[in-house]
Amino acid sequence: MRHIRGIARAIAATVVIGTSVTGGTAYAAQADENYAALGDSFASGTGTRDYFEDSGDCLRSPKAYPQLWADAHGAASFTFDACSGATTDDLNADQLGSLSADTTLVTVQIGGNDIGFANVIQGCLLGSDENCDSAVTDGETATRDELPAKLDATYEGIRSAAPNADIVVVGYPRINSTGDCGIPGFSETKRERINKGADVLAEVISERAEAAGFTYADPRSAFDGHGVCGDPEWINGPSTPLQESFHPNVTGHAEGYLPVVESAIG
């Protein structure tokens, strides 16, 4: 238990969906798509353990779904702006500069850090089932009461900066699987409660995406059975380095996220 407590406290500091850095990295490709990928660590590829050297604390990965899509389908240009730790405010300040009237495709995944993802994980790893329920409830309250306006402003900023682009809003998976689990204290009750919170987040993000006229890509079904404690896991449990914890791994991006995003883009 002492080991798990140490992991949980460190995760609270590093597993924010981790520190936002201004600016992205552009990668040359082919064809006629001008693609920009925006968002937080779920979009940057934190959890894959393989990062571009010049991405710094943003932890952008060549194995993240945006890079995989660009590699598979080609683009006249690809700008990878997603950054570990980003909130909607960070995205608005730091990730819109590469967008223009020439941008034809944008994917955006944001919102988890705004509603306290790390606090939920810490509360559920360290506390009782009741503590976990309280932490998730706080996150759900922020999701319903605060996140809609933040998403609306962010989506408006994206549309203004990229008036001619197709825009795909990418959601978050349920991060846990049920059944046997080797993580001490991480009960099935806690895992189910976190997953219910993910459903609330999906409901709000999908509603705001639809209101903005954007396409919503929902990864929840794709990840069913493959969350933390799943077989096989597509989302890391407590890990070393800690920043890898509770984020999709290489398989999660390639077999979970990529097909969902491909289907949404069409």
C-alpha cells in the first residue's frame, strides 16, 4: 500500500492529461490534406514511451494516433500541436497559431485536464470507495457546470482560425476494465465509478461538438475490455515513468484510437 500511495501522489503531479509547452512540430507529408492535431496528452501520445526529441514536455509520439493517421493517409502538411498537460486555456493560447484558411483537417481532444483528471485518479487510488465516488462526483460537477462554456469558446476559436477545415472532436475512453485486477486497492467499484464519470464527459463533449457543427469520434466501444486491468491492456495502469500511467499505450493508439478517428474522418 505504501508503494501505491507513492505512485498515486506522483501521478497527481505528472498524469495531468502532464506541462504545456507553446508551439508544435510540423512534419512534411504528401497528398492534399493540410492537417493539424490539437489537444492534450491523450492526443500527443503520452503513454507510448516513444517521443520526438524536439517535443520536450509535450511528449508528442510518432506512435500517437494523429501521427499514425498522417503517416497512413498522407498530407500536404501535418502540424502536431497536441501537448501533454494542456487545458482548453492552453490550447487557445498555444495551439491555434498554425491554423489558417488553408487548413483542411483538424482533430482536437481536450477537456480532461479542465475537470481534474489527476485528482480523480489520486482520489481513487489512495482513498476508499467513498473517496473515489466523491472525487468522480467533483469531476462530473465541473464537467456539467464549467466545461461546456470552455469547449464552446475553444471550438469557436478553432473554427475562426480554420474556417475551411473539417473538424473532428475526439473523445476519451472508459479507462478501466472490470474483473480481476492486480492493482492493490483499485477495486471494481472504483473502476466502475471512474468509467461512469467518463460517460458524463463523453456526453458533454459530444453535445458541444454537435452544437459547433463538428464530428465527434467516440472511442469508448473500441476500448471496451482493454482498459486498465483488461486483457490485453490498451491503457497503462500505474507505470514507470509515472507520466505513462493511465494513458493509452502503443496498441491503444493503433488499434483503439486510429480506427475510430479514421471512421470519423471518412
